[in-house]
Amino acid sequence: MDHAPLLSLSLSLNQHRWQSAKFTRGPEFAPVAKRLVAAKASYQEIKQIAGVPWFVIAVVHQREALQRWDCSIAQDDPSTKV
């Protein structure tokens, strides 16, 4: 089965979605973004090990552990506990 037409349609629809997207939030994310970018060097070190772009690691770290380096990036558990 040729999936090329379906892929082409999906790409076209997604392009339209991105072009028509509008920000619904803004200034409240600036401090978080600045903090994540300030830690870019640390995230780039992790990138070398994990093979995941640094900014993806940074966003996941923020979401799961509020950028706390003493907690697991996976679920906010303190790294000092089993």
C-alpha cells in the first residue's frame, strides 16, 4: 500500500496548523525559558550521553522535576532515595 498520499496530506495539514497557530500564553514562560537556556551547557553534556537534543531534555527536566538537579528527571523522586 502506498502511504505517500496520506503522508503528504498530513504534512500539508500540519503546515497549515503551524501557520495559523497563535500564542495563548507568553510572558509567564520567559523566566523559565531563561533558566533553561542558562543551563544549556549542562543539558548539552547530557545530550552527548543520551543522544536527545538538549532543549528536549531541558523541557522534560522542567516538566518532571522543575529543573531540580537533585531529583529524577523521570518522576521528581529525590535522587538520594531508592
